[in-house]
Amino acid sequence: MLPARENFLIMLEARLKQQLQARKDAQAYRSRFIVDGPQGVELQCEGHKYLNFCSNDYLGLASHPAITRAFVEAANTYGVGSGAAHLVNGHSREHHALEEELAAFTGRERALLFSTGYMANMGVISALCAKGDLVLEDKLNHASLIDGALLSRADFQRFTHNDVEHAQQRLQKSSAELKLVVVDGIFSMDGDLAPLDKLSALCKKQHASLMVDDAHALACAGASGRGSCEIFNLTRDDVPILVGTLGKAFGTFGAFVAGSETLIESLIQFARTYVYTTALPPAVAAATRASLRLVQEENWRREKLTSNIRLFREQSAREGWALLPSESAIQPLILGDEAKALEVSKKLRERGIWVSAIRPPTVPKGSARLRITLSAAHEQTHILRLLEALRESL
Ligand SMILES: Cc1ncc(COP(=O)(O)O)c(C=O)c1O
């Protein structure tokens, strides 16, 4: 008989091996590739060069020289590490200036930086809601929004994707005093827009608050990059809690929440993922300030992205491929079966094109897909090469 501790470790290893095998059997096993060099249209990976159609660098800013320069200059001034949490002594002038600029950009009273979007979503929902409250989310919301609701211990309910009537029924049935409706502005795996105009009207009617995670829309959607609120012409009264991430179209890293003075002060006091974590490196904040300037000055990036999206959709429709109703940089091609999605992704890679296969549990069973993402940095010739490779691989 083994001693109890060793026994436990053997049992744990056995259980983990079983879970890993089950994941392999379901064609859902995930692995990493090692990238050498910057994010861009061309990606260097494990000795090969690929045309990149799966990063979230929608405006082509992740390796922009002016942003890199701002990063290096700030690192020379501040060093690398922020040293502590914002509430200890990690809150630098670069962080503070970025918060003020993001508040102005989004037209909100204040903004607050978080170290990642995952932490922002977990922190906001769990700080604002508690047992007895209702958190109502779209079924296709990002994992961080779901985890935030679970962490809050509120009554957590979901409504059918983009089904405002279903959301209304759920709100009407709830007797909770505080109701928070939470949606992605643009859905991360489907690329479609939430019906924010209808949801904000519903929330007003039902005395609920609306929180929008605009990770895939801010900077790259809306004529001036102000995201899904701009598309629907919605104000801060319509969407009082706005989350943005900085690691996607802004091309850097981190996230922020924008809203009223009271909201932001409450998050500073009560959002545990804000209070109990190290602040972003100040150089990342400085780089994001440079990025925010480009986002506001260079409309051509959004225009080029829009024309790339149009070209891809028109040509795909001609091929008879069933694209989802997405006008965004995210253009998924549903293949259904996990094995099929992996096979097509591999064939594309053999043709020098990188598009990742997205499988359950990230997306619902039976909807494994290629998540094709377009960028302002793509030229028409790149998109034509992607279309050609898809023709040969599907
Ligand atoms: C909609 C959405 N929200 C939040 C996040 C998390 O942001 P971050 O990568 O900064 O943690 C992501 C993806 O990463 C996302 O797609």
C-alpha cells in the first residue's frame, strides 16, 4: 500500500492523462506554435513564413514603428516593471495620461486600466453584482464575461444569441433589484454585432444596466473607431459600462473600463482583479498612447479594412461559401466537424496561409470553424492568395 500523498499524486496523474486523452479523441486537443519575429501580415514560425489570417491585430499596429519607439523610449525612462499594483505605487504618469485619453476617446467621464481584458470583465461584473442580483448574458459571450458572472454569485442567466425578445422575457421574470445585461459588441467567434440599439432601449424600459465588451470593435469599427456604440449612435447613457481591450486593434496589451466617475471610483475600491495585481508596465501604456493617436489620425486604416472585408465577402459569396452575417474583421467559415476544421487549417498551412481551426468548447458543438481575420495591413493580393488557397483546401 502506497503512502496517502503518493497515492493521491498517482490518482491525479491518472485522471489528468485520461482527460488529455479524451480531448485528443474528440479532436479538440490544442497546441502551440513558436513564432519568431513580429506580428504582421507575414509571420515567421518554426522556420517557415506564412501569410497571417488569424491574429486580432485588425489595424496592423502591433509592430508599428512609432508605437515600438514610444515603448522603447518609455522603457528607457521607467524601466520594465511597474513594481506594484496601481494602489500601491505602480500607477505611473503614463498610465494616468492613457486613462484620461481613453476617457476622452470613448466620451466617458473616466476610464480605468486593467492588466488584461479577462481581468477587466471578471473584475467589473464581480464588483458590481452580488447574490440576489441578476446577470443576464448573450449565449455567445466571451468566456471572461461568463466567469465574471459566476464569480459574482449573482443569479446568472443567458439568452439565445442576439434574441432581444428572449432577453426581455428573462428580465421581466426576474424580481432582482439590480439587473445587469452583458454582451460582446462584436462577437469574438462569429464576428456579428449585438443589437445594441434594441438592447439599450430594453434595459432602459426594464431598469437594467447595460455592459458592452467592445474588444473586437473599438479602434477598428465605426467611422472614427469608437466601436459598436458609434455604429448605433449610442451615448454613455445608453451604454453606461464599456470595456475595451488593447491587445487587439490597438496592437498593444491590456484593457480598460470606461464609464461614470462613480463607476470608476467603485472599481478602484472593489474590483479585486484591479486591486490585487501588478500594474501594466508603464512602457505598454506609453505605447498604447502612441497607438491611440494613430487610431484617431489614420482613418485610412479603417477604410482599408472595410474594403478588404468587402472583397473577401464578395469573392466568398461567388464561391458559394456560407459565411456568417458578419461585417467585421472576423469572417468565420463554419465547417461543422472538428476533424474537417483541423484538416483544412493544415492544408492552408501547407500552402503558406495561417488560419486557425476553432473547435468546441470555444464554439458550440457542431460549429467548428476557420476563424479568418482580416487586417488593414493586408493587400488585395494577400486576400486573393487566401481565396485561392481556400478553393484548393475546402
Ligand atoms: C470579447 C473578448 N473580451 C475579452 C477578451 C480578453 O481580452 P484579453 O486578451 O486582453 O485578456 C477577449 C479575447 O482575448 C475577447 O475576445
